Amino acid sequence: MPDKWCRGYPTEVGRELAGLSLGPLDLESVIAYTLPDNARSRRVLEKCGFSEEGEVVHEEAAHVLFRRRHV
């Protein structure tokens, strides 16, 4: 939805979900992945505290794997 771009919604939601997963749900880590050329999604994940861990194949396409660990 291009009319909603650049408003920070994905970052806000990503931070909240990661916080819930690593806080109240007490998970050790959370993963996310995106296509290698999706610069916007990669930036959102970085802003949410995720670190790039390498490439994986998902549905027969290369993706970049990100992880955020419990601190």
C-alpha cells in the first residue's frame, strides 16, 4: 500500500512483536527473512534490532535471514 509507505508502521509493529516474543513469551530468539534486493524490509529489520545471519532458501528463492536474540 504505497500510500502508507514512509510512516514507520512496519518498524513500530516489528519492534513491538519482537519485544513481546523476547519478553513475555520468553523466546531465546526471533527470526525474519526477506528477499535480498528488498532494501526497505532489510532496513526495517535492522531498525528493529535484527542482525543479518546469511542466506537461506525459502520457496525455492534465496532470502536473507535476520535474527534478534534475547539480551
